[in-house]
Amino acid sequence: MLMSEPTEIERPVFHPVDASRWADMERLFEGPGGPMYCWCMAWRATPKEAQHHDNASRKEFMFRRVHAGVPVGLLGYLEGEPVAWCSVAPRPTYRRLVKDDNPGPEIWSIVCFFVVRRLRGQGITHRLIQAAVDHARANGASIVEAYPVDVASPSYRHMGFVPALRHSRWSSIQHSRCDPLPRSGPHGRRSPK
């Protein structure tokens, strides 16, 4: 039986963002279609930071977190090129995501995805989800939450889609109403094993 060569989607490598990978994060975020408009600060900004709506300020706030060693997420690479992003971190590093007064550092949240256009629809998000769960588990998470929306949602699409989590075998999936502070708790939950 002949084995076919693996496609490039079968070979992504994932690394947590730290100060040594800041230049790669800049390259991905500031590349064509990249999320340079928010720098993944929408769910992280403190009330004071939220007063600054410009890209440069958001980039600076993210830069400070990364260089302070705050977990912010994973970059996905193909042949050394950053091509994907997943925001995954302990829930307390985000602003309040759900009505829960006891978030605890053992609960990690996935709140954002970005994949370069040429690789979308090829399964890299599924691999990002698995890498994020593995990363969270390796860092002490007992629960990983996500907040996906339906594919037809007009907003919050960067938070991922319900079918992607179903594909990744999450234990509980609820549909989002595009509510920035979900009333019913996380929309996807997985206990890392």
C-alpha cells in the first residue's frame, strides 16, 4: 500500500507565545487579514486599557503581557512560518467571561482563533483546539472552556464555531447568543485527560 505525502495541514507545530516568539506574533497579526485591529485584547483589557481603542495601544498591552510571562496563547507554524493563533490562557487572565465569581487558575479559556486565509477550512482549527487543550493540561488546567458561535453568526466569529468543538469531542456544548457575557456559563467545556 502506498502512503501519500502528508499535507501541510498534517504538519503544524504549536508553541506557546513568550518573549522569544513576539516577533512571530507580530508577523502573523500584522500580516494580510491578521487580527491587528484588536491584538486579542477584547477579552483581556482592564477597564483602564479598554479606554484605548487604537491598534498601537492594544499591541502595547499585549506586548507587556507577553514580556511579563503572562500566558496568552499558542502560535501554529508550518515550516517555520507562523500561520495560526489560538488565545488560550487561565480564565483569571481575561476580564470576566461568564457569571462565575470563582474562576480559579485551574480553569482555562479559549476565546479566539485566527488562521491565515489560505489554510482555512482544512482542519487546522481542530488541531489548534487539541494543542490548546494539551497546553492547558500541561500547565495545570482541569477544565478548558470555549465560547463558540453558530456558523451563521454575524458576530464573534473569531471565537470559533460550535461544529469545531463538536468535532473535538467537548463534553458540553451550548449555543451562543452572541452575548459578550454569556448568562448560562461557558459554551464548550472539556476536562483534559
